[in-house]
Amino acid sequence: MAASPRGHAVVVGAGVVGLASADALARDGWRVTLLDAALGPGRDGASFGNAGMIVPSHVVPLAQPGVFGRSLHWLLDPESPFYVAPRADLELLRWGWRFWRSATPAHVARTLPRLHALHQAGAAAHVALAGRLALPAPERRGLVMLCATEAGWREARHEAEVAARAGVAAQVLDAAEVAACYPGVDVRAVGGVHYPDDGHRSPGALMRAWQEHLPEGATIRWGARAVAWRRRGAEVAAVALENGAEVAGDAFVLAGGHATPELARALGLRLPIQSGRGYSVTLTDPPQRPTVPAILVEGRVAMTPLPEGVRFGGTMEIAPADRPVDPRRVRGIAKAAARTFPAFEADALAALPVWSGARPVSPDGLPYVGRLRRAPNVAVAAGHGMMGFSLGPVTGELIADLFADRTPRVPLEGLEPERFAGA
């Protein structure tokens, strides 16, 4: 293969963020090798079975005031939207302490404009990606926050007011207006909020098409588990694989999802990330066919109409990625879905095949995107939490900007991978 104008870039992790990084770097003139521990393409990983939502509305970070008050009673309920699997783990304690410190009004105020800019660019990047892959553009039917209780509706209206400060369009709906969004569908809600600029698409279909149609100069090596680095002075010369082989390069991208902290430690960086397990079930022959995606506020459950069926997914289970599927988590999703969409019976949903994926969750609700001071030819792209699918394509573009020494198309202040180094 002829030498590329910019050199050889090695990307660790073939999830949506790693694919996006490899794609953008290859289009920018790099020869790219994408490494992934999986033995081949498949449906595993957090990028495949998620809700497929593209959400410029999601500008309020996970770490926000009041989150602990809402979550404390959930922590002891294995069917709740948020659950921490009990374990003695110093890194989990450190992560929780940083999360608590980040859940302030000042943090939300700083974060709103950053996430708004990132999500706006993310939505545009999804449209451009669809064009390159010759896929239909994402569907843009918006997203409805559906509220089963008056308290939930107050919470949704308040969050819409906060998001509006960043320029997010939103429409408050009463029960009749909610019903009008779902003709022919039995929906039980006291009210809701509609975000018209959100979109959705099948994540599995996008991932498969992307893996098969990376730009010229980019290749995927399956079954290649990265375990260590070989240094060359201040920079990295190669990544070492589990089988003893090395892959040399000029630039490296660490996009390993929930497994990113282990490789970061090998560079002397403590990167606070916890695995936030999510679950989904997809009903291929649904009793009713809603056309507008929704989030069920009280249960924190997403509903997405996809070509493959109606998908219900959710939960944030802070637990090791290899923890077995917990059927109680699935029951929680099924019960929340049936409360709002009674035609979808809880028992039938809970009996469906279950997908689960581990999402990389940072303690402040912001991803890590940037080059490392301690190894300037290494960039980190991880920690997107539940926003990985939505923000994946633009993250790849930002990585390409960084390695080309261009001004990033979205300001990266606050996303630095080493921002917790002294905390």
C-alpha cells in the first residue's frame, strides 16, 4: 500500500466512535488501521442495540442538581431506571464522588452551550454520513418526553425551560396533544414535551453499512485486543496486542468504550469511566405502530419505531460489563412501557430476546475528546454515555481536526481527557 500523505493512524475500538474516527481520518489522508477485540462484525456492543436516537435536545448533562434526590430510592431497586450493582471498588467510589461534585447548577450552566454545539454538529454529521453511505437520511419526527404523572410533567417542563436557554426548540403538550402525536396508538400520559429537531435511525443498519464501506485506506482488524503501548520518547510508537504482535503508527486514537480506562492507565492516565449497562427489546410484530420516538419520563425508557420493529430500551446499570443479563432490569423496562403503551403487554415484552450493551459513562456527563499532553500523538474519544450514537459521527470529525492541527469545528473546552488528573 502506498504511503499516505499524513501517515498511519491506529484506532482502538470499532464501535460508533472508533468507526467515525477511522472514517474521518481516512478521508483526511491518513492510512488507518482499526483494531477491535471482537472476532468479527456482529450485534454486540453499545453501538448496535441502542435506541438509535439523534438528540440535539439532550443538552442537560447526566450530572445535574437533584439527580441524587431522585436516584437514592432507585439504587436499592433492581427494576429501577438507575441501579448500581453493589461491589467494593475504589474506582467506583471515586467516580461517584466526582459525579456528586459535578451535579451543580454551575456545571449545568457551563455545560449547556457545549452540549448544544456538539449535538447540533452531531445531527448534521449524521445527515452527511448517510449521504456518504448511500443510506436514507435519519428520520426527523422529533422526540416526545411522555409523562405518566403530574410530577413527571413538571420535571419535563422544567428541563425544557433549561434546554431553551441553549436555543433548543420545544413544545409543551397536554394529554390531548400527546394523543394527536400517536394516531391509532393507545397512549396513557398526562402531558409531555415535543422536541421537533430530534431524529432517529436503526443503529444496527448504520453500523453494518459503515463497517462494510469505510473509505479507501481504512481497514478493520478483528480479534485484535490492544493491551499495552510502546513508547518513543514522549510519544507512542506502537500498540501491543494480546497475541504479542505490535501495530506501529504515527497517531493513535483510544476509542475503546467502557474498556478505555485500562489502556489509558498504561499511559499513566486515570480516566474516570464506569460501565453503564443498557438493555433493549424489539417487538418485530407490534400490536400498534407508533411513529414518533418517545422517552417515558418516570421509567427513563426509550421507545423507537425502527424498520426492524418497535424497540423499548433503557436503564443505567453501573456494573461490570461482563455481568450477566439481569432479568429484573428487563422487567422494569417492560412495566414502564406497558404503563404508557398498554397495547404492549409487559409479560410479552419481558419474554423477548434481550440485547444489552455497556456504555462508557463519565462522572460529569461530558465525553472525553482530545489529545493527551503526556503523549501528544494519542487522542482519546470515549465517555459519551448514552449519547455515543448521537455524537459518534461528529466526534470522528473532531479527532481528524485535532490531528490535522485545525481549529476543531466545535470548541472542546471542558472535554479534555486529562480534566480529572488533579482531582
